[in-house]
Amino acid sequence: MNKIIFWGIAVGLSFLLAGVLNVLLIRAIAPSGADYPSAWADLLITGLVIGVGAKPLHDLVAQIEKSKESKKDLVETGGQR
């Protein structure tokens, strides 16, 4: 139960900090000229990413990379493993 409370506090503080500093993740990584989500949605995503921390985000990126490599291997081998 304490982990959930501390996680909520961390996300809330990161949401406030990102808003005060005007740090928006999607606008920072999107190519120029792209359609951006609303500032509130971008701020929510930014706050969640900061509040969750590096480990879960790193795990998500690693899973995406692993999935891409697996699909690439299937294409190169004609669908056989």
C-alpha cells in the first residue's frame, strides 16, 4: 500500500514540476512540423514518465526492441524460427 502512495506522490510532484518548468516530452521528441497532442495530454504523459522512473521505462524500450528483432528475424528466415 505504501508503494502506491509514494508512486502517486512521485507522479503528482513530477506532473507539477514538468508544468512549472514547461517540459513536454512529446513535443521534445516529435519531429518538427508534427501534430502535437494537447498540452494537458503531453504534460500528463511527461509526468507519468518522470514519476514512474527509469527502470520501468527502460524495460518497456527493451521489450519493444526485442519484439522488433524477433519480427526482423522472422522476415529474414521466411517465417521460420
